[in-house]
Amino acid sequence: KLRQFGDDFSNVVILGHAPPSSKQGEYFWPVVEDVKGLNRPVLYLHANSSGSFEVYRPFGEAENLEAVQLERRGVEGPMRVTIMRGGNDPFAFERRQPAASKK
């Protein structure tokens, strides 16, 4: 679908609920194939049922795909994602503490 925009975009952000895994393989495997051919940075931002904030690369074969796992269920405060053209860091994250944890 993104190819219809030609070169009129620099980055892609995908919002999801679940982390990428074989359980969602019917969705992820075609997406990974498309992402590999984009030649643009792609961010997959997803929820988390347990664990902490983490930035990682879920698929070694898709080097342009970066994933962010948010803080565990209901703990993540507001977060701003800045999307930048070019450079080594195409996505920047500004996180705030959730209201319940501020003292």
C-alpha cells in the first residue's frame, strides 16, 4: 500500500498491540517482506503485558525495522515520538512518568 505514495514519505510508523511473534505470523511475515523492500526506517510501536520499555530489532533480516515495547500494562505515561528525516536515529522518544508514579 505504501508504494502508491512513491518517494513522498521518509519513515513509517506502525501501531500495534502485540509484540511481533510467530503467533501473529500471518500478519507479520508479509509486513516484514514489504518493510525489507522499502529502504526507509520503519517503527513498530506496541503494548506489553509484562516487562519494561525496550527498543529492539525484532527481525534480523529487516534491518530497517525497529520496534518499541512500551512499559508493562497501564504503567507507561504519555510518550512523544519524533520522526526525523535521514541520520542514524530516525525516531526519538520523549517519555514522561505516569501520573500515578509521580511523587
